[in-house]
Amino acid sequence: MDLGPWEIAIIAVVILVLFGSAKLPQAARSLGRSMRIFKSETKGLIGDDDEKQNTSQDARSEAARLRAEAARLEAQAGPQELKAPADDAVREGVPVRQTEHGK
């Protein structure tokens, strides 16, 4: 799509007719502000994508570090036998009191 000098002149005349000579500077100023806002928002979106990638990578490395730490602590503690509190009481000869729920 190549714009020649005649096409540009026709577009300029149409813009002049639509806005009028009094409102043309105000319209140009408004267009400039809009373009500036659009560019700054676009740059902000591009920066957000980079930040999100860094955050997700940090989260992955933190999760891997925590998994390794949990595995190390588990190996250090060794196997443990899980006991119910009532088992200890029965072995020691302590009578276990019956509760309302156990009637």
C-alpha cells in the first residue's frame, strides 16, 4: 500500500473539511496525547511479560529447592513408626476412659 502525493493531499483536505481549521490544532494535540499513552502502555505490557517470566522461573527454582530440602530432612530423620496415643496407654497399663462418643 503505497501512498502517493495526491492521496496524501486528498486525505489532508478530507481531514480539514471534517475538523475545520479552528479545531485542527486541538485534534492534532489530542491525537499526539493518545499516541503517547498508547506507546507507554505498550511498553508497560512488554515489561510485564518479562517480569512474569522471571517470577515463574523464581517460583520453579524455589519449589525445587524446597523439595530437595524436604528430601534431605526426611532422609536425616530416618524411618519412624507412627503410633496411636491409645497404644501407649495400653502398654503402660493406664486405663483408658470411655467418652460420650464411645458409649
